[in-house]
Amino acid sequence: MTQPLSETDGAIPRSLELILDSREATARVAHALAGNLRAGDLVILTGELGAGKTTMTRALGDGLGVRGGVISPTFVLSRIHPNDPDGSRPGGPDLVHVDAYRLNSPEEVDDLDLEYSMDRSVTVVEWGAGLVEHLHESRVEIDLERSLGQEAVPVSGEEEDTEPRRLTMRFVGPRWGEREVADLHGKVRNAAMG
Ligand SMILES: Nc1ncnc2c1ncn2[C@@H]1O[C@H](COP(=O)(O)OP(=O)(O)OP(=O)(O)O)[C@@H](O)[C@H]1O
Ligand SMILES: [Mg+2]
């Protein structure tokens, strides 16, 4: 019989936490996660302005082999990046990239009709916590924290891509079974180290 996973029962924890030293480390981790994502999956990104949410989404798109440069959806709330038949995962899912920063309620999210694209896409929502959980019983929740408990220092020059981020990744719901979560723990840690 399989035991339910929790932080305390000695099984593989549902969440992992680690430090990402650079923008590249953040991108590598997202790329590693993309390898396990499939159509229907939901990813929720949380973190202050400039934390690295779009950086992660871009690398997810890369790993999924979708078309088009992933950029901040500043003027549109959501953008579809179709799977590229000549990309790294032909026949794989599309990427739907949503920026929920300006949305205030789950009802406003429903106006985007994300459920129509979800079945054939990986749906990634920046600022989605508290707004999009109703779309799927399962999800990956990713938090990026910038200041690591110190005061956030303005960066410049070559240091601007190498500010540490604290990453927390949680696997929520029945989609994420024990074996896959364990596998992802290893992959993500390796990717973070480079
Ligand atoms: N360890 C790191 N991980 C990710 N980005 C980093 C890191 N160190 C520095 N950066 C820089 O931080 C910025 C992250 O920008 P990004 O657009 O990805 O953030 P965001 O969370 O999407 O912001 P917004 O809330 O405005 O959408 C980039 O300029 C990137 O080079
Ligand atoms: Mg962004």
C-alpha cells in the first residue's frame, strides 16, 4: 500500500527548497522541470517583481520545445506558444503563459477561458497564487524569493544576473506521484548545481 506523502512521515517530501545562484541556475532548474511536464499541467509562479518568474517561464518553454520567444506578457494577460514541430519535443504540449498581476479574483481568471487550452498545454501563471488553483486539482507551485532575509540590494553590471534566489517547489495533488516527485528532486538539485 502506498503511504500518503507528507513532510513528517519519512517519505519523500512534497516540496523542496534550494538556493539558485544565478539566472542560468534558475533557467536550468526550469528546463529540468519541463522534462516532466505534460499537457494539462499547471504551474504557478510566485515572487516579487524581478524575482525570475519570466526567466523560468522562458526556460520552461525552451524545455517544452515551443515556438516564439517567451517575454513578459505586459499588454496581454495570456499568450499561447504553440509546440514547434522542429523543436526539442515535437508533438509535445503548447505553453500558455499567463501574467495574473492585474487580476483580482478567480472570476476574472475565468474570463480568460484558460480551460479551453489547458488540455493540450502546460499552463504557467505568474502571480497566480490564490487565483488559479480552481483550474486543476494538481499543480506545481514555485516560489522565488529575492532578498534571502537581507535587504534587497540594487545590483548593477555583471552582478545583475548572479543574485541568489531562494527557490521553493511544491508538488500538489494526485498528478504528482511519489516516484515522479522523488525523480524531480534529484533532477532539480542537479540542475541547480550546474
Ligand atoms: N538567480 C537568479 N535567478 C533569476 N533571475 C536572476 C537571478 N539573478 C539575477 N537575476 C535577474 O533578475 C531578473 C529576473 O527578471 P524576470 O523578468 O524573470 O522576473 P519576474 O519575476 O518575471 O518579474 P515581474 O514580476 O516583473 O514579471 C533578470 O534580469 C535576471 O537576469
Ligand atoms: Mg515576469
